[in-house]
Amino acid sequence: METMQAPVTETVADRLDRRSVPALAWLLGLAGLLPFLGAGLLALRADDVSAARGLAALIAYGAVILAFLGGVHWGTALAEPVGYPAPQTPRVQRARLALGVLPSLVGWLALLLPLALAPWAGLALLIVGFAGTTTVEARATARGLLPRRYMLLRWLLSAGVIIILVGVLVLRLLGAHLNW
């Protein structure tokens, strides 16, 4: 006698939700805030040359990390075939692939903005990029497209990044400097 099996509707997000985020991911993620902090402090130096180098390093690192975050969407799009399971529709896959590329483009533009506009423009765009990427990922998580445990880590790290970027932007616009 044959038994009929129920169709599998488990997503990559479902599989990852059953596992905790590895301790190493937490450690490396938190360690990834250190270059933001170091470059941010350097960007606030009273010495104009050091401050300019720090700001350039902060924007460059922010662009690299933003591009890295886009890879999450690219990976999830490729990890699940279209139509199996149900959440991965062709529309969802296209959105994931586009969102996999968009943060890289935003980061690249943030690198270019200081060449054409004021240096703070790149920082402002990175703030928008990190906030936007986190918001889109939170919506994807609510729809079951990303694991909830991943979002806990992302919220914490994104909050840290955005606080540092906003702090440097505001302090630079106010003309504040660190004398060390």
C-alpha cells in the first residue's frame, strides 16, 4: 500500500530558524563594528588630513559591508528554486536578486559622492542604505523569507553601524573635533 507524502513547503528561512545563529557569526559581526568605530573616530580628528583619511576609510568600509549585506538576498534567491517551496515565486526571486545588487550600487555611489559633492554626502547615503536594507530584510522576515534569528543579529549590527555613521555625520556638520 502506497502512502502519499505531503508536499514539502519548508523554506531556507524555515531551516535556518531551527538553528541558532552560530557564536562565531555573532563574534565576527560585532568585531565588524570595530572598523566603523575606528574610522569614525579618525574622521573626527582635528587634523584635517587624518580626518579626511578617516572619513574616506569609513565610507569605503561602509560600502564594502553594504555590498556584503546584499549577498544575503542573492544567496537566498539561489538557494530556493522558483515555485518550491511556495514563498519563492518568480516575483520574489527577481526581488531577491535585485536586492542582492542594489546595496552594492548604493555603496559604490556613496564612494563617488564625496568626489562630486561634500564629503558628508557619502555618509548620508550609507545611512539611508543601511536603514533601507534592514527595513527590507525585516519585511522579508515577516513574510517568512528570511530567518528570524538572523534578523536579531542584523538589527543589532545595523543599529550600531547607523549610530556610528549618524554620530560622525552630525559631529562633522557641527564642526566638532577630537584632539588626540
